[in-house]
Amino acid sequence: MTGPGAEAREEIVLASASPRRAKILASLGIRFIVVKTGAPERDIPGDPLGTVAANAVAKGAAAARFAHGRRVLSADTVVSLDGRIYGKPADAGEAARFLRELSGRTHSVFTAVALDGEVKTAESLVKFRELSGADIDSYIRRVNPLDRAGAYDIDESGDLLVESFTGEYENIMGLPVSPLAEWGLCAKP
């Protein structure tokens, strides 16, 4: 997959099957191939930064055997509120519970991005609207919440949930641009 102007840049391996991450890379003109690693994700209770860093590194290491000389980019994202980590929900019931708990509150979105094992992290804050049960049910019917940290995607009907945010929008999608720019993969945002 590639985006506009990508022909002049090296091709990297994206160790993620996330369509949101692929969308961000393509929009930046970064040439990449996708490798879904199947690396297990872990949860380090009370340590969202440690959780995302460990998972990003594990995904990158699992994809390295497919790199064939290309650089490997991997990432992991979690939502955190009151010391609790919200990863990907197991089912629609858990997704609804996550959204109820986040309703009307401000939470952190943490992402770790690793390039060949070097890790950088980002944090954004997201405030949810007060959500009714009908709002949550409608969102879950409209958006598949199962492959999304915290059971939501700001870029897909996020306006139904999100009142405001600070930090990088792309971080909330799962791949902050600032580390990519620091590594020279794209222009500075």
C-alpha cells in the first residue's frame, strides 16, 4: 500500500493489520507492506505506557523475520482511565461496558510506536459526551468495536462519542505522526 509521493521513500514493514494505521501511513505517503504478526498482547495492570511499549516491541520482533532488509514499524494503543487499562474488548457486551465507563469522562490514549525496536510514546486526552444506553447501542451497531482500544474509533463515527480532545488526532486513531517525523519517515506535522 502506498500514498501520494511515496515513490521516493523506502518501503517499510507495518507490523499491524489495523486499517487505521494503514490509512495514516498512506496519507503521509509512506510506502509499506502489512504483516499481521499475531503476537499476543499483554496487559501490565496499572502501567499503560509499559503495556503499549511491550506490545509494540513484541509485534515488531515478530514481524522482523518478514522484513528482508526493510525497517519494521509497529505500534500498540490502549485507553486508560483511573489506572485501568482498556484494550480491545472481547465482545459487544464488554464494548458496551467500556463505553458506559468512559461516558462523560476524560481518559488518556497511550500509543507506543517502535521502529526497529526503538520506542517512542504519545498521549492524548479524550473527553466523551454523556452517553445513554441508546447512544452506546447505536454506536456498537454502526462500528465494529472489537478491534479498537477502548471499544471506539475516533475516525469512524467518533462524533457520536467524543466531546473534545487534546493531542494528536492520529494518536487517538492508533499511530501518532510526530514519532514518524522524528525518524524521518515523513515531514513534521
